[in-house]
Amino acid sequence: MTSKTQTKKSIEVNETNVKVTTKSKLKEEEAPSQYPREERRRPTLKKLEAKVYQFPDADVPMILKEFLSKKVIDIPELKRPEEINKVGGLRYCKFHRVLGHLQVNALS
């Protein structure tokens, strides 16, 4: 009979705790934003159209022209160069440089 030597190997196990967080808990733990969600959103078209200004709509082209001459504002780049020959049309906005709405109705 042969004698068998038994060797025992020890395994070292390190135990660590794992924290599992659900989506709902993540939302609760989120750091508060500097700007609430309502403030970060752009106003809707309905809200912009409903806003009442201290001057009549008919004065908008004159006001924009004055701001442009005093370099208070800049005209944006031409968005649709193919429409350049239609600038004399009734629905051309000189401020936005696009067809689709009157300059009186320009919202920014």
C-alpha cells in the first residue's frame, strides 16, 4: 500500500459589500440642479406669442432696424441660400433671413 499525502490548500477570500441602487433611488439621491427643469426649457411658441410687449407689433421692424444700425444685435447667417431670390416676398423676415413669417411676427 502506498501512502497518499494529503495536502490542503487554503484559499483566502476577501468579502466586500456591494451597494445596488435602483433608478428611483438614484433620482432621490441626485444632487439638486443649479437650474430647475422648468427654467432650462425654452418657452413654447404659444407662450412666446401670448407675451404682451410695451410696444405695438407694427414697431418691431423699426426697432430691429435701429438695433442693427447701433450694432446691438447681429443678423444670423443665411439659413436657406436657395431662397435669396424670394426676399421681396410678403412672408420674408429680414431679421431671421428666412421665408415663413413676417418681420412683425419675429420671435427670438
